[in-house]
Amino acid sequence: MEIEVRTQSNVKIITLRGRLNLGEPLDRLNATVTDLLNEGHSRFLLDLQEVPTLDSSGIGLLVRFLTNVKQRGGSLKLLNPSKFAVQTLQLVRVLSLFEVFEDPQLAVASFR
């Protein structure tokens, strides 16, 4: 799992590349988001275009992040989730919890 974090218009864009599943990938993502939250950031856009699969642990982590961010008055949105990621999130009935975007500029603008 590769994790790249950049900032655009005060939004932390987290680009993930690789499988989002139990073990080291989740540990790294958890540490990255936790550090950003502890630094006071509360506006996140998760780019899932290059995440071919995610398991129940990955789904759980996304929902936990969403909850933590909302409790801090922020928001977490998804950008370009892969077809498999969308199907998986729909299957476990959590996709509707997230705002999903295909265009990065529209996604960033939605935080205003």
C-alpha cells in the first residue's frame, strides 16, 4: 500500500495505491489519518482509484475515520473508488454514508 498525502484548498487529499486490507496497509493508513487528525485537519478526500480490493477491516476503518472526522466537525469524502470498492461498499450498505466524486476539482470545491 502506497499512501500519498497532499493539500489543496485546505483539503487533505490522501491517494491510496494497493489493497486496503488487514495488516500493514491498514496500520499505515490508520497512522497517517490519525496523525492528520491530531494535527487539527478535518477535511479529507480519499482517492481510491488505485485500490483494487478492500476487505471488511478496510471498510471498518473507513467508517471509523468518517465517524471520527464528523465528530470533529469535518468531513471525509471518496474520490474515484474502483468498481470493486463501490460494489463492496454497496454490498455492506455503507456506500451511502459517503459523498462520492469522480472529478477531483468538484470534490475539493464541495468542501466550501
